[in-house]
Amino acid sequence: MLLLDQLTRYSGSWPAESTTTSDFLTFVSSHDDAFQRSCLIGHVTGSAFIVDPTMAMTLLVHHRKLDKWLQPGGHCDPGETALTAAVREALEETGVSATALSPVQLFDIDIHAIPARADVPAHLHYDARFILVAEPGITAVSHESHAVEWVSLEEALRRNPEESIARMIAKARALSATEALFAAPS
């Protein structure tokens, strides 16, 4: 399975996240329906941390239900990989067509609790996050958001100081220092 391979590579790159990586690997390995919303204890989701080619800005959505600024992302449709879901959700939620960096690799992972709603029990999202690149420009606000904005990495952290956002920003800054990974998409 592609995600299992990506998680294994990820664990070697980010050893400080070994507990989260191990929990993610265990979940995906032990649930044939890990990508389906019908897996009621939790399921894999895909998110896109979208940056501009200079790595100075990121694209955030102000999530309507959660009332916070986040990277775009969401559930996997039937047959989708986490990357495919991340790219699709980015386009649906922002109106921006973003490109995955090559080689495609997991950028970040997160496991977070989703509270119960009327017809859905509390569950976990096993979020596989990919870094995508797009030119800043016109965005579109979906029905799932209050707003969509390109902001500096510093402003992103001010709008959402959660550890998960801070971790992605720190990784983006570290990766941007390598420059070779962040050539503008062709």
C-alpha cells in the first residue's frame, strides 16, 4: 500500500514523531477500510499545506464548522489516495490548482479527535499532509469556509498557533533552506 510505504519513509525522516507515526501505521495496517468514512473509529484524511514558490506564504481556509484557520483538506473519496484527496480538497476549498512537489512524499502527519455530531460518533482523523505549490492569486471560498487567504508563514501561526500548524511551518522553513526541493512547478 502506497501510504504504508510513505509512512515508513516518513518515520525515518522525522524520528521525533515516532509515536504518532507508529499509531498511524498500526491503524492503516489493521483496517482494510481505513480510507472510508464508514470506518467509524477513524479514517485517513488528506490535507494540503499550500505554499507559494518562494516559501514566504501559505494558503489557509477559515473552516466554517471548526471556526479556525487551517490548511485545506478532507475525507478520501472512494478509490482515492490521501494525496489525491489533498489535491482535490485544495481545489474544492480554495479554487486554487496546486502541484505536489516531486518526489511526492508525506510532509506531515497528524492524528486528531473529531467530536460527535448528530449522526456521526466521535472519531479520529489520521491526516496525511502533503506540501503543494501554487502561485498566489484569486481564490474561491467554498461552502465549508468563511474565508480563504494567502498569508505569510508568520501570520499563519498568529491565526492558528496550534502545535500542528507550528510543526508544518517549521518543516516548510527547514525544507525551503534546501532550495532544490522548492523549484517552481513547470
